[in-house]
Amino acid sequence: MSKNTIKHLAIIMDGNGRWATKQGLKRTQGHEAGAEMIRDITTYCAANPNIQTATFYAFSTENWKRPKLEVEFLMKLLDRYLQKELETYLSNNIRFLVIGEIDIFSASLRERIKLTEELTKNNTNLTQILALNYGGRAEIVGAVNKLIREGKQMISEADISTTLQTPYSDIDLLIRTSGEERISNFLLWQLSYSELYFTPTLWPDFTSKELAEIITNFEQRTRRFGGVK
Ligand code: FPP
């Protein structure tokens, strides 16, 4: 039996707050530790010849409900992260992209995002996508409205797939950390035939070793895509 190949990995990074509380730290320190982990996992993905895209859920449309100070901290952390990570993107030939509605972010953060996208746009080893102020339903509605504006009368699956913000690519494997077993409005369209993996590990404790084990598990699964194998 041939092994599955992972081309597009998606991760719901959950558990920063619980990780911090468990060790008597502030929730914001959990987010800092979580941001470090994004770098580790991204460089691991860049070194894996099969993985072409890694998409991380960094801020959902629902995350605005968090205390104002925590939201502000996450925005500043993102800005710092991108500033620091440019070096990682360039030295590992990683392209950086954002999906989600970033118009609501400050002008300086939008500038930082655009600049990072621009400076990495020709990199080919891996595309790292950060989902920011992202919601899966909103992404689908946005694509449908765009097609209507373009004058489409009948909409096909292929039309939606190619009009979504996320560059066209189904997800092979979705991992969610922290023991929660939910999709939480992430990449709803692209997850149709994905393999799902839920681990109790809190995101800041996640390691590339565990990722390697999960990928091995994925490679051995039988994927039928609705057919018979
Ligand atoms: C969930 O932890 C995490 C998020 C809010 C999204 C991921 C954010 C990061 C990894 C940090 C910063 C990201 C970037 C790109 C710099 P939680 O607060 O929901 O944890 P809890 O469920 O234990 O409270």
C-alpha cells in the first residue's frame, strides 16, 4: 500500500493560556511561547520535502471577544514576530502569506504584513500562511460575492476553490492541540477530505518530534476520498 503524502498541513494552535496558567505565568507569556513554537514547526515543515504549505490559525474572528489588553498584546506580538522572522523566511526560502480580513488592523501592522509578503513572494521551499482575523464561513461568502460581482450566474465548486483567499489547495492533515476536538470555523471548504488529528499537548509544548510522529500516523491512514480502496 502506498503511503499518503502530506502537501498541505493546517494547525489550530490552542492552549497557550492554559499552558501559562499551569506554570503560574501570565496568559500573554503563553502567547509568547506559542509564537516561538510557530517558528520551530515552520522550519521543520520547510525541511520536509513533501510539505508545500503550512497554515496556522493565529487569530480568529471570534478572538476579538478576548480582553482588550490581550488582543492588543497579540497584535504587538504579531508585529514583533514578523520583524524577527523575516530572517527565518529568507534563510529558509519560505514564502509568507496572510488570509483573513486585515483591514481592521492598525496601518503599521498592515504595512508590516504587506512588506513581509512582498519580500518573500518569490520564495519556493514552503508557503507559511497565517490566518488572521480569519473565519472559514466569511472566506466562502467573500468568494461567492466576488463571483457574483464578476457576473457569474452559476457557481461551480472549482469557481469557489479558485476564488477563496487561501491559495487553491485542499488540506491533507489538520492538527489541533490542547485536547479540544473542534474545527472552530477554520478552513471549512478546504477541510472537506482532510485527515484530522487531535492531541492533548498544549501548543507551547508541541514539538517537531510530535509532529513527525503525527505525520507518520497520517502516512499510514487509508484515505478513500469517498471511494473504495
Ligand atoms: C490559543 O491559545 C491561541 C491563540 C489565540 C492563537 C495562536 C496564537 C499564538 C500562537 C501566539 C501569537 C501568534 C503570532 C502569529 C505571533 P488560547 O489563549 O486560546 O489558550 P487557552 O485555550 O488555553 O486559553
